[in-house]
Amino acid sequence: MLVVMQEGASEAQVQQVIDRMVQLGFNVHRSTGVVHTVLGGVGGKQEFDVATFEVMEGVQEAHRIMSPYKLANRTFRPGGTVVKIGGGGHPPVEIGGNQVVVMAGPCSVETRDQIERAAEIVARGGAKIIRGGAFKPRTSPYSFQGLGENGLELMRAAADRNGLLVVSEVMDLTQIPLLVQYADILQVGARNMQNYNLLRELGRIRKPVLLKRGIAATIEELLLSAEYILAGGNYDVILCERGIRTFENYTRNTMDISAIPVVKKLSHLPIVADPSHGTGRRDKVAPMARAALAAGADGLLMEVHHDPDHALSDGAQSLYPAQFEELMGQLRMIAPAVGRSI
Ligand code: PEP
Ligand code: MN
């Protein structure tokens, strides 16, 4: 870490800072300039809050040099992580390799007929994984909350008939065994990105986890949430940029495309993009999907419904089947231009 003392800071103040750094296990290197004294700390082992230095007498600024996440850091696996999913009758799918993986389907599983149609549409379009919530985190308690286990059963059957893998959301600890039974990837929704008990428990399972960015979460917070899962021994974590809340309210969220290359640099974990929740409007989904692929996303998570106008949730952002097919064609053209296949 680095601490810059204020101009005219007293020797006692400098010494207090040095003592604190030593307490934290740092070797302190002091550089006395004409105006400022700068203290460089190396080798600290303990976790610390940089603000404790910022508020000390005589300190002008303090900076952390090492990132607070270790296992999620790119330096942990410089070559990047490829998450292998499925098997057991399905051709395994890899996320984080050369191939860009499309996960698509309705916001919620509604009926057997609806999820069967969705599975046919997404498989025909070239998606490898079907999405659909059986447990739905809805803003209003009066909105459709999902079919629960029955929804998972229906989606698993529809997926198996169409050679697809399944991603579905887990909302709390008690649902983990059910999701493990029916899904190939467990999704942690934006609202739960900082549910640390849930994350810790997902570190203990041996199934991939799709971790969505919280609506007001920084990239560092997203990576620290991933760290919880990795620290438990589950290294199969896929990150997801799904838009963040900003002052702009034309779109439902602001799709942070720049998070994709930023995460790629900071972390070895694969990152996918969700332009459906990222924009909230179906006419904006295709442009953002194309942009995310071009920006380096390892996959796309998108909502598609056979009849979006009658969907029980997120109809306005769900693609019509023909739009999905057209978009898949465009993605197949973009992928080779950025050195990827789809
Ligand atoms: C979803 O993917 O169905 C969902 C609820 O997304 P988010 O958690 O990103 O809002
Ligand atoms: Mn949705």
C-alpha cells in the first residue's frame, strides 16, 4: 500500500502511520521528498480498510496496491478459466473458451406448452442452454412468483428433449438442493449478488454458478462476491453484466458494456452479458447483444418467448422468435470478426 503524508506532517504523525502499517505486517519503505513524505508498504498479509489510513492525522491520501480479491484475480490463472458444463447425455458446453455460448429462454417458466415452445425456438436458433426462472425475484409481491419445483421439472424435460442445458435462478439457501437436481448452472440474480450466506453455500457445491452483477454494484464488488464462491472451493463461476442503475431512465438499466473488457483484464473468470435486463426493451436487445459480443463477452443470456405480449414476466424485453433467429444470424457474422466462433 501507499500513503502520502500531507505537506508539513509532523514526525510523530509519520511515525504513527508507520506503526500502523507495521502492525498490519507491512515492511515500510520511507521516501522523504522536498514537500511530501511517502510511505510504501509491501508484504502485508492482513486484510485492511484503506480508509483507516485516510482518516489518520497528517495523511493526505492512501492507496491499496494489491487487489482485495485473490482467487478471482487474473494473476491467479493468467490463462483464463474455461467452465465446463453438463455431460451426462449432453455434449458438454464450455464457457470461457473460443466459442461464445448463447443462453436463451423466457424470463419465467409459465406452462409446459410455453417452455416446450421456448426450448424448440432457442435450440433451432443455435443456443446451447435454456434459461427460465422457476423461483422469481419480483419487485412486487403480487406479481407472478414462478412455478417452483414444477417449473424446474418442466424446463428440464423440455431441455432434454431439445439437447439443451439448463440455467435457472436460486434465490435462497433452501432452494440449492432442488436447483442442483434440475439445473446445470445455478444463477444468482442481481438482487442476491451480495447475499453472502448464499454465495458461501454455493462455494460448497460442485455445479457452475452464474453470478449476476447487482444493480448498484461496482466491478470490484462483483469480483469480491465471486471470491466468496471461489473461496469455498467452487471455481466454476461465470460472471454476468446485466446493466446497472444510473440516472438514465429511458432504458430499464444502463448496460455497462465496458465492464466486459474491464473484468477480462482484472479476472480470469468468464463473463457473459444479459442485454435483456440490461435494457428492458426488446428493440434494444439486439444492438447490445452485438456490442457485447464484439466487446469480448464469452456468452449471452437473453429472454425469448413464443408470445411475449402475453408473458407473465418481462414481456417487453423478451424477443419474438423471429427476432431471436435474426439476431443469431448476425452474431454468427460478428463472432469470426473478433476471433470467436458461435
Ligand atoms: C433473470 O435473469 O431472470 C433476472 C431476474 O435477472 P436479474 O437478477 O439480472 O434482474
Ligand atoms: Mn427477466
